Amino acid sequence: MRENQLNLLALGLALMRYRTPMARHITRPDTDLIERTREGLWRVAGTRVSVDSVIHAFWRGSTPEQIVQDYDALSLAQVYGVVHYYLTHRKTLDAYLKTQDRLDKKLRHELQAEHRQFLSDLRRRLDVRRRTGTRAA
């Protein structure tokens, strides 16, 4: 593991030892760091970056510094803040992320069903282009 990842792991372990009161189901985060959109999505305050994106990058092992490089709208303090919020409100955020994942899958399924013919035609044309190096009609 790289030094940054070890530091992040140590920070995470230290934060996990800090126990907050039992996380309760909430419809909006109880921090100024995170904003809830009209659609119910959670974004890092003042940006269009979803909390989901930051947490998923954290799960993949990205360091806060790497996350800031991937999302230049974020500051290092914001990323550490979101990670801290996640580690101290894990039940709440895991429930939110599970709900978002379920909604994403449902929407993806609906769109694939609705646009099945278009997607099939697009795949065929891309396949022809790859094989011949030309555009398909």
C-alpha cells in the first residue's frame, strides 16, 4: 500500500472508533457539507458532484488527493469531510446509496426496454464500423 493509502486507512480507523449516536433514517443530511437536490440526490455543497461519486471512489481505494484530481470542483477539505461524514453516518449513507443503486438499475432497465430498437441498431452500426473502419448507413 502506498503511504497515502496507509494514512487514509489510519484516519478511517480512528474515525470509526469515534462513535456517534445511532444513525437514524434521514431524508436529508444533517451537515452543511452536503446538499439535497429537489430530486432527492445528495451533492457536495456548492458543487454538482454527487456524494455517491465520492463514496464510490473511496470504496475503490482512491485517496482524497486522487478524488480531488478526478473532481476538480472539490477541495481536499470537502473530500475529507464527505469521507468523515460517511464513516460516522454509515448506516444512513449505506441506506441512501442502496436506494440510489436500486433506482439507477430500475431506470437503466426502463430505458433499455424503451429504446431497445435504437440500441440494437446503434450496436450494429458500431460493430460494422469497427470491422470495416467505415461508417454504416
